[in-house]
Amino acid sequence: MQGEKRTLEGRVVSDKMDKTVVVEVDRRYRHRRYKKVVRAVKKYKAHDEENACRIGDLVRIIESRPLSREKRWAVQEILERAG
């Protein structure tokens, strides 16, 4: 397990920064006590070296070393283009 980097899939919600995108990762899980399906959404800032991502793209992000105060992920690949 050591050395393996985590990957997540999500939608790009912002591409206004240079070489950075904000990716919204949607997670669904069943509540332990009430058994209701709960939707949890979290936003990650990811490094996009070529500025290739656009709003609405489905992307896979991978864990990386800290690149700035909030940026610890990098875009690995674009799975689906928006539109």
C-alpha cells in the first residue's frame, strides 16, 4: 500500500486560475444508523499543467506532493469532455 497514490474522479467546476482547476468529487454512502443514502460533495484544487481542462469536464485526479497551500492533487487524465 505504501507508495500507492490515491485517485478520484470528479467534474471541473472552475478553471479560472492559471494551471489550476477546482474539481468537485461526489461521494455517496449509506448512513450507519439511519441507512439513508447520503450525498457528500468535496472540492479539490488540482494542478493542470497544460490548462487543458474546461468547466464540466469529467477528470481523474491523482495525489501529488504539495504544490501550493491548498493544491495537493494533479489532473491525471480527462475522461469526458463537457458538452
